[in-house]
Amino acid sequence: MKPIIFCLSLSLLLLSCTEQPASTEQSEPTIEEQSGTRGYYVETRKDWLDSLANVVTTIDYVFYNLEISMSMTDEPAIRSAFQQMDTQNPVPLEWNCPAIGRIFYVSNGETVAIAELYFSEGCTFLRFYEYDILATAVRLNEMGVQFLRNIGVPLPKMTSSSQ
């Protein structure tokens, strides 16, 4: 009887010690797989955006290849900037378009969040970073696209090299 128990115990020990393949799933809390869609998407954290909107006193737009920049300090303009975000549709984790600029969200002189701005046909979204860590991402709604076009930001078509 003892040899059988010993053999079973040894077998269970060996089975539990075998190396399992590494999981390929992302474990970041800001990434989720949407049911019915392919691939991973960045979670839109509306509560985080609402908290950010409540403390921001200045928004600075800096564009990489345009000779314009812009700063907003009045409350209605800041509120409007947050209304230009589509929090209903998720942003893909992987994308094939370049960022055209950065938006700095400032509270009483301190930068509290930075967003990379992506703006080309089929690729209009913001990826927010807090302390250099991806916090959330949102698509721009039609109001946001029109706002950028009105201030002189072109909406280029995707080229084969950026797809």
C-alpha cells in the first residue's frame, strides 16, 4: 500500500512541477478584450476622465510638424475639450498611424496628464498618460475632429506606409 501511495504522490508532484507555457494575454488592468471584436482594446476610463476634467485649469496643444500651438485657460473651453471625446467606442491597443502632437493637461501649474494626439483618416484618438503610464484612451467625436480642422490641423488620408 505504501508503494502505491508513494508512486501516486510522486506522480502528482511531477505533474505539478511541469513547466506551463507563458500566457500571451495582457495582464495590464487598462486593457480588455471586447466581446465580439478581434484583438485588444484600451479601456476607456470615463471616471478617470471626469476626475481629470474637474481639476484641469489649462490645456496646452503642441503639434510636432505644424507651426501652431494653442493654450486654453477658460473653463467653458476646457469643458468643451472634454466634450470632444467619444467615451463609448474603444481605441485599439495597436494602431498604425503616427501621433501628430501632444496635449498637456495642467492643474494650477502642474502637468497632471499628457495625451498623444493621433489625427488622420480613420485614426482620430487620444492616448492619455499619467506618470508615463498609459491611463486610458478615447476616440475624438465629430466635434473634436471639426475643432482640430477649424484651427488648421489637416486630416490626412492614411498612406500605405502607415497602414
